[in-house]
Amino acid sequence: MSSTGEKPGKGTYSCDKCGETVYLDDDTDTLPPCPRCHGTEYTP
């Protein structure tokens, strides 16, 4: 599990709350709050 503000690396992450996916295309990108529900926990 990853949280908002972490830098988990490249990949697609699903919001644990609503299922919205966020794609990070660089290892230095930080996970944002979910754009749909503002959740903060993600699963790769």
C-alpha cells in the first residue's frame, strides 16, 4: 500500500476508497490525493 506524498516509483496505482487509477511516469513523482474522491491510500 502507498499513501499520498510517497514516491513509490513508476506504475499505475488504484485508490483504495473508490478505485480511481493514477499513473506515475517517473520515479520522482509523488502520489497525489485521488482526483475523484481525495482518498490518500493506494494499491499498486
